[in-house]
Amino acid sequence: MSDLPAPAWWLIAAVVGYALGAVNPAAIVARVFGIDLRTTGSGNPGATNVGRALGARWGVVVGFLDILKGFLPAWAFGYFVGQTAGEVAGLAAVIGHITSPYLRGRGGKGVATTLGAILGVQPLLAIPVLVAFGLGVAVWHRVGLGAVLGAVALIVIGIVGWTVGWTDESDMWFAVVLGMLVLFRHQRNIRDAWGSFRA
């Protein structure tokens, strides 16, 4: 690699990750089939809503592409530049997915892209996240609540891992910020679940 200072690489990683993450496969696939996801199902331009509108096969395809666009920049910058650059690129990809300028600031909820970013630089973190996600879906039969539980697991394991010395501080912030972004995007699911619990 060149002699660019680390902050310069972090900026490049952020720009590349954001630009790639902002590309929304759900909106592209839906447009090909003449469907406006904004007025379909949940209105969310993501894999789950594509699955509702076009069938499970297309939902899986979009989910895979969402994972890939988080994985590729995180892995590439992590491998060729360094761990922190990979984490910056992965985090930026998730932010790009959530705030896509190609969709005028709208975007998906970031779950699949978050998984891709984790797999790109910290694949071991994906294990407790996937376990928590699976438990959430099994118990509540709702992908959104599975994502919430997975995000909580990510935050907890990130903090615990740093506390006991398994990971460094940048890994901890990577996990915490990703988890908080997913929770932020699932506020409605959390409110609905809380309302059902209180009722």
C-alpha cells in the first residue's frame, strides 16, 4: 500500500463503503418488475419486503446482495489496509444502505448489510448475532424482532469482548455503533413489541 496516513485511508474507506452501501438492490429489482416498494407491504426497500412482494426467491437474492455490499468493502479494506479501515468501510456501507442518496435519503433497515460488514472483518461476532436472531424469529415469528435481538447481542458481545480483552477498542465501537443503527431503524418494531407486552 502507499504511504498515505491512516486517517486518509479511513476517509477513502468511508467514501467507498458509503457509495457501495447506498446502492439498493431491493429498489432495483422491484423497479424491474414494475413495483414501487414505497407503497407495497411495509414500504421498506429491503429484502424482507421484496420477499413479500415478489416471493421468497427474490427476497433471498436481494438479501445476499445486501450482505455482499457490506462484506466486500469491509473485507477489502480490512485485508489490504488494516482492521480499522475495514470497520470504517463496513460501517459506512450500512449507513449508506440506511440513508441512500439514490433513494433521496431513504433506505433499508440495514440488517443484511450489517451482517456482511461483520463477516468482512469480525466473522466470529456473527455467531452470537445469528443465534440471537434465530431465537428471536423462532419465538416471535417476526424478522424485525429477530433483528432487534441480534442487534442487542452484537452490542453486548462488543462491550464484553473489549472488557475482557478479546477485542480492541475499535472492534468494540464497530459492534456498538452497528447494533445501535439497527435498533434505531427498528424503533417501530420495538414500540409494537412493547405495546403488545404491556397489553
